Amino acid sequence: MGFLTAMKRLNNAYLRLHLAILLAGGTGLFGRLITIGELPLVCYRVILAMVMLAGLLWWQKKHTFPPIRQVLQMAGCGALLAIHWVFYYGSIKAANVSIGAVCFALVGFFTAIVEPAMGKKRPSWTELCLSAITLVGILLIFGFNSQYRLGIGLGIVSSLIFTFFSVFSKRVQAFSGESSSTVLLYQLMGGAVVLIFLLPLYHWVFPATGIRPSQADCWYLLLFASVFTIAPFLLQLQALRSISAFTVNLSYNLEPIYTILLAIILFNEATELDIYFWMGIGLILLSVALQTYSSIKKKQLNK
């Protein structure tokens, strides 16, 4: 009876995990659904998600007040996260959802370089070689699709910024000892402050780009901030109670694949993509598969 209960709990955890990944993969769709510019889009998302998460933590009586130095560190990471989102949705609006998702796969390549450099360690040649396959895939798409070059450029910058965010955020959370939900709350606060200050500048540089959401945009933004921002985070935390962080991180390699599949189903993006795109994404999927296999083997050897 105890074994069956444990198996049921584990199956529920995997279900929550992949639902979280599917919802995370769906976030890219809002870059096409919401008509306002990428910076106001992210600004509204961050503010709404921050208010919802703060209300949830207050209702659960889990809100804490870290020292001001830690708050500033979390807020700084949040500023990087918000800027990453701006470039990510800029990539989607300049090209399409699939291009934004493909460029996000470069995070592994940048992490293989940035994380060892910041930790003053030698980079792993295995990780660099496997991540280079992803880079070749991106270059293949970039070289033969001139109409996507701006979107790809924005997507590459987005991936690089996210790499720095993930490295800094990991360190800040480890040193602070705060829960993931508390860290996320202060990150959202930091992102909101930066974006609010940047919004007038953005409107001055791009006056033709809308910053006031329509009625449909408002509904999409509420859905975006709640179901597609807070919900994946909470589902992931629930899954981590029964599944290792290692398994969760590997599973998130599926996120770009889910994003592309959803974009093809909902927006028929397959008609916008040519043979070079599919050759490039084939290399990216190969890289993800090899990196997953390498990580599993490394995990087994370390046992």
C-alpha cells in the first residue's frame, strides 16, 4: 500500500512538472497575442505577477523581509530577468515565436562559458563542444533567413542576459537562504522598478509602438501573469518535493520544443519556416539530447 502511494505521488509530481514546462513554453505565445510593444508587455506582466505573488505569500503567511543588502541583490537579478524578457519578446515580435524559442536554446552555450569564468574555473570542453552544436544550428538559421536576422539578434542578446541572470540568481539564493518564492517576489519588484523607469524612454524612442493595452490585451495579460507566470513556478516547487532538482533542470530542456509545437498548432508557423530552419532546429535538438545524456552519465559517475 505504501509503495502504491509513493508511486502515485511520484506520478503526480511528474504530471505537475510537465504541466509547468508546458505552461512555461506557452509564455512565448503572448508575444504574438498581445499587441502592445515588448517593454510595456513585460512591464504589465511583471507588475501583475508581483502583486499576485505578494498576495499569495501574504495569504499563506509566508512573506519575509530579508536584509536590505539581500533585497538589493535580488532586485538586481530581477532587473536582468526583466531586460531578458524584453529582448525575448522583442525577438518574437521581430520574427516569430519559434525563432525566439530557438535562440533561447543558446543559454546552454553561454552558460558553459560564463559560469566557469565567473567561478574562476576551467570550462568543460564537453559542454562547450555540445553547446557549439546549438550555435551552429542558430548560425544555419541566421545565414539563410535574412528576414529573421533582427529577431535572431535580439534573441541572442536575450539568451546572454538570461545566462548572467541565472548565474547571479543562483548565487544570491544560495547566500540569502530565502525560499524561491521570496526570491522571485523581490526579483519581480526589481524588474518592475527598472521597467517603469524605462517606459517613458521607450515611448519616446518608439512613439508609434503602443503602450496602452486594449481590452483583449488586458485579458491576455491577466492570463499571462497568473496561469503562465505564477502557476508554472508553483507547480515546479510542488514537483521538487518528490523529484530531484537535477531531473527538473533536465526536463526543462523540453521548454523550447513545447513553445515551437504550440506556435505551429496555434499560429501555423510551420508555413513561415523553411528547410534551413528545420535543419538548424535538428542540430539544436541533437545538442539538447547529447547534453541530457552527458548530464545523466555524469550524475551516475558522481554517485
